[in-house]
Amino acid sequence: MSYDYTILGAGALGSVFGARLALAGHRVQLLTRSPAHPKAIRQDGLLFECDGVQHRVSVDAGQTADVGSTRAVLCFTKTSELLPAVQSVVDRVGPDTLFITLQNGLGNGERLADVVGSHRVIHGVTMVPADFKAPGFVETHGEAATWLNVFGDTPAQLATVVAHDLQHAGLQTTVDPAIAVRIWQKACFNVAMNGLCGLITGSPGMLHAYPDGELLAHDIADEAIAVAHAEGCSVDPDAVHGLITMACANHTFHKPSMLQDLAAGRLTEIESLNGYVQSKADQLGVETPLNALILRLVRLRERAPEFWAQASSPGTC
């Protein structure tokens, strides 16, 4: 079978996009490394809950080896996994297949273009909340928005086609000529929210409920904005702080991906967020003590399962 959209990295966010597109009538394939999620979908369909309303979505699902011919690949893997994932499918999806990244972090458009060519890449950002409830079950809620545009030599009309499809699927989407600024602005938002929520085992709503938390998120973002400005990117501080305020007010019980990763004992995307900001800050001579602290604490927290596993090993005390 040939698909309209293949979701590469169909965890919480990828599955929400896939469900929306399938409900709008597109032929969709969900691909993930874990066998449990596609197995549950093949048995019972994808259970998709949106603002409290549940849908049972019929969609194909498998692992990367099951990839088929497709018009477009939506990439939602972790940033560190993007290149190997794309390299594993690029020769099997079709010579004209479009690759789209809406992932967290910076530089994903460049990474994709290095593998598939700069003539078939769309890059952007999304503010769609998504929670992985169980294999075969994902949920979204609250306000959401997505911005995208073509990268490199990719024909401009392709961004319009993708934006139309996502918009028709209920995903508010804008083709933005200043997409590089949008990507930096989303990164500034993420460096403020993801590590902080992961470390406190909390949510944007928790930061809102206890105002010191929301104020801290804004302070972390200010450091990242200063780095962006020092690099010559005209990030709008009001836009970044507006995103933080919106998320805290509307995404009450949303569990950011970094919180989910830490809870599951997985490595996070901290290196492409606070780590990237800290690296740039060091190069540019910008002081970012809060980002440095979040980076170091998350790195330590990532290693906690490995450390405590030694407690039960023979010869330890």
C-alpha cells in the first residue's frame, strides 16, 4: 500500500498527528521502534482522545522495517535518533517523498537535508500537547498551533499543501516565512519548560498553580532569548513569554516529553535544548546560569536509574 503520510517516531505526538490525519481521510502509517504500540493498534485500532472525546482510529502501524511507499514522512523521533531513523527508510519510501520535521531542538532541517537532499525538506515547530497513555492510546487537549515552511531548494508550494492537509485535519497550521525565528522561539520555550517540568515531576499547570514555578520558567527563557539575540536571530520575547503563559494556563495536566522520558528511564533531548543554548552561550560570552543548572541536573537525573541499578549488583554495598 502507498500512504499519504508516514509518521516516523509515532510516540505521543506522532500518533496524535497520525490520528488527526487519518480521521481526515488520509492513508496513514505509524512507525515506532517499540513493538507494543503498533501491536495494540493492529489489534484494536488507535484510541485517540481529544478534549475528552474518544475516537477509535483505523490506521496502519508497524516498526521501521515495515515502512512502505509514501508521499510524505513526518519525523517525530528524538533529535538524537533522527539521522539513523531517516537513513533506515529513505531508500524505501520513494525518490520524491517529502520529509517534514516538527521536532524539538535546533538544526533539524539541516540534518534532514544532509540525508535526503535540500529539495524535499520542510521544517517547522508545533505546540500540540500530546500524552502517551498506554500502548494504542494517546491523548491531546487544549489550544495548539503549528508553523512550517520549506527548507533549502524545496518548492514553496509543498509547504502550502502540507499546511492545508494539517489544517483540514484539525491542526491549526501556518506557513511562516520567518520559520527560523519560530524554531528558535519554540526552543526558547522548550528550554524553559521541559527540563523544569521533568525535574519537579510536574506540568505546565503545576507551574501555574505555584507561581514561583511559572516565574522561574520565564527567567530561564530570558537567558535563551539573550543567546538567540547574540547569535543574530530576532526572537520576539513577548511571543516566547506568551507561549509559556498560554501553556501554563491551558495545558494543566500535560506531561512534557522530557518528564515522560525521565519517568521511563530514557535519555532526554536536553543536549539539543538547554545543552545547545549553553554551548552557544559559552561561544558568545552570554551568562546563562539557570540553563547551566537545568542542564547539569537533567544530566544527573538521566543517570539515576543506571546508578541505582548498581545497588542490587553483587559486591556493592
